[in-house]
Amino acid sequence: MKSKEVVLTIEGLKAFEEELEMLKGTKRREIAEKIRTARGFGDLSENSEYDEAKNEQAQVEARISKLEIMLRDAVVIDFDEVPTDKVSLGNVVRIRDVENGEEIEYTIVGSTEADIFNNKISNESPVGNALLEKRIGDMVVVDTPIGKTRMEILNIHRV
């Protein structure tokens, strides 16, 4: 089965590589030490410290596996090649809510890097998807949890 390609910025790629390195090194050693210590407490059948350490180990190994697959399938956005005449991955887009006049700026990123608290939205999100391929001055209508929202694209530039 072919994996889905993972679109990343260079910063996202580095962050995931660093996380993978930390999990494979420091975190694995910490968990191995927790397991050794918990084994010293005796009977493993009723040893909650041992169970917790083994559960943590399973979670870390699952995350390592997920990161390895993600990095294997990564496609890195080359910001020098990101067009600014229409919205695409890697663009920063300033939009205005037509109803209330509020303006906001979003960076369009792949789903693995989406972070609404830092105004990074996924190209797969309702807003991100609606903005793709649109140009400055275009109006878009987005289905949001609070209903349909009309937005005007004010500016498009590279990160």
C-alpha cells in the first residue's frame, strides 16, 4: 500500500528529525532505565511502575514508527519556487472576513505542521482548501463550524 505523501516546510522537516533523534536516543534510554528500576520492585504481575514504563515504551515506539514513515514520504516545500500570484502551500495569505471586516494572516502548510495557535493552517482544512489556487481580490465562501463565511484575499506572499 502506498503511503500518503507528507508535505513539510524545511522547519517542519528539521523539527521532526530532531524529535525522532531524541526519541531514539534519550527517550529510549530513559524508558529502559525505568523498566530496569521497575523490575527491581519484584513481581511484575502487580507492578504498576513496570506496566507504566512498558506502556510508555509502546507509545514511544509507535511515535518513532510514525515519524520514520512520515520522513520517508516527506516532500519539502521549496519556498523559492512557491508562486505568489495564487495561493499554494508555503504561502502566507492575508484575508478579510467580509461580514465583520476582521483581517487575519495564515500560513498554508501540510496537515502535519498545522498549528492554529500560530496561524498555520493545513491545505486540507476547510479554509486552507478553499483558499488554494485563488488570487488576490478573489472571494471565497467557506463552510465553518459556525456557518458559511465569506472571505476576501488581500495579499499573498512567501514565508
